[in-house]
Amino acid sequence: MTNADTTTTGTTEANGADWPAWQESWDRQQEWYMPDREERFRIMLDMVEALVGTTPRVLDLACGTGSITARLLARFPGAVSTGVDLDPALLAIAEGTFAGDERVSFVTADLKDPDWPARLPYDSYDAVLTATALHWLHREPLAALYGRIAELVRDGGVFMNADHMIDESTPRLNAAERAWSHARRERARDAGALDWAAWWQVAAQDPVLAVPTARRFEIYGEHADGEMPSPAWHARVLREKGFGEARPVWCSPSDTLLLALK
């Protein structure tokens, strides 16, 4: 990853793109991997409402196309969201989608950079939310990131991470789930679903997204080599970094929504 320091507020240089279509395409591609994706978002927002109310100030961490922000604002119109990411192609889609919405701002930043919080428009947040992103990090930089997140979440605020979290104490169960999921995905791909690689091939051919997609692969390569520690590891590290409580509030055979309360 590389560092960047550009802050944008709901604008994009590209005009004429069908941003809703790109959002829909991204959602379908992600659901190829996670058919229960909307359920985890629903539970995430349930917990936001339960713990910090219906007008939260939210940090959408590693926001991508703004999937969390879109669902947040649809459910809580009085919310405010700051999206942070480094991917120029996904940020282009996010900025195009929310152009003109004063509730939303975006910051381009590398989460491995210890100074990235200084670029945010607010010193603290009611909720920091992220999904299917932090497994790109290894344990050491992820633990450091958790410490910075703890400093951003206000007292009584919440952090939630929905991601792949593998319990290594159940190897047979894990192997069976992987085999079943692989077979399901192959059936869906045979029926025309786009996987990660195919989706990016389409983006690279689009006149609006071709340049930011090329820049994206210069930054990340094909895929980062991160880690997927267990929910117990995440909960323990979050408590060590300053959260008072931490535990799963939703799980599937391979994924967990881990909630930490400040």
C-alpha cells in the first residue's frame, strides 16, 4: 500500500457514469462470496441504533463504494458519514454515488499510516463501522489500527467489524464450509455471476473507471496477503486497546460481526 493525502467531499472528476448500476454490480459481486451480506448489515445497524441512536456520526472505515454508508443513510436519514479508503476506483464510485449529499464526505488515506486520523473532519465518532476489508491486514498492523480506532470512538460509542474470522480450533468444520462455499460459488459463476477478478476486468474496460482501476492495481496488486484471526483474537485485542466490552453479535460459518463498546 502507498500513502495518499487527498480529501474529497462527495465529488468526482468523472461525469456521465451510471453510479447506481455500479453499486448494484458491486453488491452482486460481493454477494457471490457472502449471500448473507445484507443480514450482517441489518444487524450492524440494529446495534448502532441500540447503542448510539438514530442520528449517529459514523466513520465508514475502508468504505469501498460506500455500501455501509448507503444503508446507514437509508435507515437513518439524520446520520452523518465519513468514508475512508485508499482504493481510487471504489472511491470514484462512492463519490459519484453521494455527490451533493452534505451528510457524506470521503477521505483518501492508507490505514497503515499512523497519521491517517488527522485527516478526518471530526475528532471523534459515535460509531466506526467496517465490513469485509480488514482481513487485508496482518495481525500487527491490525492491532495498531484497533488502537487508533479506540481513540476515535467516543465514550459509549461502538466499533463493529464484519469480516472473515477463522477459528483454527475447528479444522474439519472449516474445511467442510470451504468446500461447500466453493461449490456454491462455482454454480453461481456458471450461471453468470461475476467473481472478484471478473468484476475488476469489467471496471478496467469502462471509460470512467479505467484510469482509477489501473491506479488501484498499482497500489494493491491482485490481492493483499493479510490474515483472518479468530473472533476471540479480535475481541481480546480490542479490549487491550481500550474498549470496555467486545464480542460477536452475529456470525455465519466463516464470518463474524464483532462489536466493541467503548
